Amino acid sequence: MRLFTEEKIENLLPYDGIAEYSGSVLNGDGERRFFDALFKTIDWKPDEVVIAGKRILTKRLVAWYGERPYSYTYSGTTKQALAWTDELLELRTRANSLTGDKFNSCLLNLYHDGSEGVGWHSDNEDCFIRNATIASFSLGAERRFLLKHRRSKETITVQLESGSLLAMKGETQTHWIHSLPKSVTVTEPRINLTFRMMRD
């Protein structure tokens, strides 16, 4: 059974970075299989953020995996990477093939519906290799994704369809921030996998 398809890759950014959106790279059967397996087998936990000294648990669920027990600190909390599952290894192989990079870790997010999103931020923590590619798979509900230039404030919008891959490369995290806005019209769950390159 063929689980992957090839689509034309498009750079969304006009300057100061590369965000290549390749559309759907998983066919329907493969996409559903991955979503169901990840939904059931990933060790999902509420995300934790520290705001004004208070620890807050989000409705959105997260999980952190890698080829080593990497520590990842953001929003005032630290996560320890779990060992790869079979589905994560399969998707990592595909991300490596599509981007030409070699990923060693993955942060997953589970959004139950459009009432859950993520505000403006960039993924530029010191634990990551500087200017390394981040490969983001989307499974489930289609969601609107925004990129905004730090200086010019120019904003780019893309609809992330189920089975699609968005690869943010080069200086994108330096010059652009991104968000997943909430939406009252989205009633289905979405799983997002962001494959990354941690420093050894």
C-alpha cells in the first residue's frame, strides 16, 4: 500500500526565510492510520506554561519524543524526550526524505477542536541547532496557520490541510513568528508533529 504522495513544494515567505508548504503528502488511508495510531499510543499530557510565576495547564495536549532523552525547556517548564514509536519513526523517515535533513526529535500537539490554539512565538530555543529545519506534519482537522515578520509585520496565511507538510528553514525562526489561531468553526481534532534537530 502506498502511504505517501508527492506534491509541488511552494515557498510561502517573500523574504528573510523559507517556509515550504508541500500540501498533502499522505494519502487518505495512510493519514487516517497515522492519526488513529498517534491518538491512541502517544503519551499525551497537558502542556504547562508559567505565567507571572503561576503554573498553568493547557487544554491542548503535548508530547516530546527523540532518539535520545533530550531535555527541552520552554515556557518555564522542561520536558524529557521519550523513545520513538513505530509511527513516529515512519513519519521521521518521510520528513527526512522530503526535506533532505535528519531529525532527531519531535514535539507533538493535540488540539481537540478550534477552541484550542497557540499564540505568536518562534521556535528558536538554544537547545536547537541554529537555523535548522523544522518539519511540521498536520493530521486531522484543517487549521489556519499564520506567519508574521518581526519587523515589517507582514502576515502570511496558509490553510494546513490534513496530511500536509510545512518545512520552516533557514532564518525563518529569527525573522518570523507564527501562530495557530482559535476558530469556532473547527469541531474536529488535529494532531501536529514538529520534527526538530536538537544539539547533541
